[in-house]
Amino acid sequence: MPHSLRLRAGALTAVTAVVLSATLAGCSDDSGSDSGGDEDLTAQKLDWKDCPAPSEAEGGGSAPSPLPDGDAWQCATMKAPLDWDDPEGDTIGIALIRAASSGAADRRIGSLVFNFGGPGGSGVTTLPAFGQDYANLRTRYDLVSFDPRGVGRSDPVECLDDKQLDAYFQQDATPDDQAERTELLDNTEKFNAACEKNSKKILPHVRTTDAARDMDLMRQVLGDEKLHYFGISYGTELGGVYAHLFPRKVGRAVFDAVVDPTQNAEQSSLGQTKGFQLALDNFAEDCVSKTEDCPVGDTAEDVQSRIAQLLKDLDRRPIPGIAPRNLTETAATGGIAQSLYAKDFWEYLTEGLEQAYDGDGRLLMALSDSLNGRNENGQYSNIGAANAAISCADDKARYDSSYVESKLPEFRKASPVFGDYLAWSMLSCTDWAVAGAADHPDVSAPGAPPIVVIGNTGDPATPYEGAGRMAEALGKGVGVELTYKGEGHGAYDSKNKCVRGAVDAYLLDGKVPAAGTVCS
């Protein structure tokens, strides 16, 4: 079951690069009052120290390299209530990372807090991977990110172990008969039961509203009157929920790769099905438009049909992947999806398909491993577990196999490649231990200042239409939509000068772009 496909952050392509290199080498607060009832928590002092190497739950690896000016990344842990309904009860630690502002002290605006998405992505590992992209913003801000509760070092949700996850992600996630459907349901039940057994204490407290309240506590502990914020992918949903809860505490905020806040879980899955198919269409058109022959098809239609046939063949007979595992239909579909998050990775998709047609599944499996948070040492981060926990705690809907079967024709029409995969993923929260909170998040934020909302016309994971709906849902005078005509998940990290110029002018100088601005 592809728990971890949903709403992945584009920044996770950094993980993809690591895996590939290794493989190829071998409720509203309109008064704006402060959150929390324990003054000790709002007055706590953070003990900033040089950052350690990432934990296994964060994905492992080495401690972050120094910044270009030689400064070290600093890490600290903030205490937050386990249960925001009982703010004086037990606490948990929220892992933070920062790069202190590089500019003059009298020009410093405050902290700029990042969430790169997932849900379930570690901000403590992602911010250093992309820190140079935000060097200009660092001239006036401390760059800050964090592992949300349930993620990485912040009391991580734990479900299956590494060996069990290898088997889990090898299973057939697109069942063709009753036996395969039963197996899928059984495996989903085992995954969810393991989450409850290993993480029972934290599971009821990982909703997006909980993370939003953590961010307001973070704002206070960092010493900022307003929360200046940069949210990407799921980070836009988190930012929207924060704006709803604390509209008068919003500072300068940017939402990039925007989640549609008006959709329920089914609508979101169908939207992603269409989005990934659009991205695959664009990949195919790009491949055959090259001056030299496209190595994976003569026409765009041929590319698509060959991919569909490859998946059918893998369903019947997997091919060797990264030993000792084989490349299954499920893993190949995940690998194709991962490669569509950034146009820079289309070349890996081409190469991976070429290899797979010749019986070598290693590259597509490396891409699939990245999607699922598996490093080259066979260790999984907890992004899959956290993704499931946060999504299921947020989403009220619970679907059964009969309902999914009734929706298969609609999903298949939307995409012959991703339709079954994403339709069956709706079973992820079946029998989850914690009830879902709502059909969709409330992001209405009357009284908040302008929030810049960026939609990318070629975004596979958070389709473009979601940006306009987010801008509308935030409210008149709050959501300011900017369009980027491009490919991949997100706009700012595409390095498009128009997008970067507009965002930097707003965050650094307070210049709100004109609503309806288009960058290409």
C-alpha cells in the first residue's frame, strides 16, 4: 500500500539523488491570543548546539555540512504539550534546526519557519539539503525548520521494522482478484495494528491542528511577534490551518505546491491520479520532441502504452531489482511517480525504463525506495509511518474494498498507469486506531495579512487547481495567487527567476505581488 505517495514534498528529491548515486555506483482564535496555558513552555530557552547526524527515523546519514560562510547548522529541542487539550500535562520534544541570519542585525526581520511537506517529512534533514536555495532569504531571517510531532526526532511514529517494510512495499497494491484483495486488506490491517501497538501514546496527537499549535508555541519561543512562514506541499495545508487558528499572528507567509483544502481524501486521490498522469503525458511529449530518438517510445502514445505494458508484465513476473529484492508492479509504479516530482529527474525515468525493458529493475527500484524513505543501507525513515498517522488522524473518511472497486473505472479513466494504485491507496486508513478529524481542513483566515499562494501548472502531487481554491478559501484579501507555468512539484525550487523574485520581494521587503501574476 503506498501510504507514502500522498502529498510528498518536492524537497525530497534530495533523498532521491542520494539513493540514485549509491545505486548507480553500486478551532479559531480570533483574538490572536497565545497558545498554551503553561507559561513555562512559552518562556522556555532553547539550547542551540551543533547538529548531530540524523537519526534513523530522520533517514540517517551524516551531520549537515557547514553553511557556505562557514557557520554551523544549529539544533535544539522545544518542549510542547503532548495533548493540547491538557497543556499542563505530559510534554514531547519537537526537534528544531536553524541557520542564523547572515545579514546585519539591524536588518533582521525574525525567523522564517519552513515545512517541506509529506506529511511526515523531516524538516531537520531537508532544510540543510536545500539551504543554499534560500541563501537570499537568510540575509534577513534565521532559517528555521523542524520535525513535526510524530516525525523524525519528534517522538516518531513507529510501525513495522525494516525487514517487514521491505515485504510491505513489495506487496501487490493493485489487486486483480479476491485473493489479492484479501492479502492487501490483511497487510494494511497488520501495518495499522503495528502502528497502534508501537505508537499508541502519540497517535491521537499528530493532527495538523496539533502541529499548528506547536508552531505558535515555536513562534513565541523563538521570540517572534508574528510567524513568518514558508510552506511547501502538505506544508501549505499546515500553514492554512495555522492561519485559521491564529490569523492575527500570521506574518509574511508563502504557500508553494498547494494542497487543495476543499477536497476530501477521495477527491484528493483522484486529483493526484490526474496530476501524475498529466506529468507523465508531459514527460512523454518531452521525450519524443528531442532531436534524437526517444529511447522509450516512438510517439507519446507509444511511450505511455509501453509503460502500461511494462507494469502488466511486472504484475505477472517481477524482474531483478536491488538484490535480493525484485522490481514489482507496485515498486515500478512508485518509482515512476517519484521521478515525476521534478523535471530534473525525467532523465532518470528514461534510463530506468530503458533498463527495465532489458530486465534490469535497479534504477526504478532506487526511485521507489526514495519514495518510501529507504536508504541504500536498507534502513527506512519513519516518513511512511508518520504519513499514515497524520493523514489518518486528519481525514474523517474510511473506505472499504467494495467502495474502492466501485470507483476503479473513474480512476482508471483518469490514468491507466496510476489509477488502480491511487484508488486502492484509499484503504490506508481502514481500521485505523484514531478517528479522523474532518472531511477537509478549515483554512479560512479572516483578519490575516496577505498570504502568497503559488500554483504550478504541471504539478503532479498537488495539482494546479488547488492553489486557486486555497486562495479563495483563505478569504478575500488574504490569499494572493501566483501562477508558475512549469513542471514538477513546487515552483520556488525550480529556480525560476520570476517566481523567486516575487517571493523574495515579499518575504524580504513586504512587496505583495499582484494577484494573478503569471511566471513562465
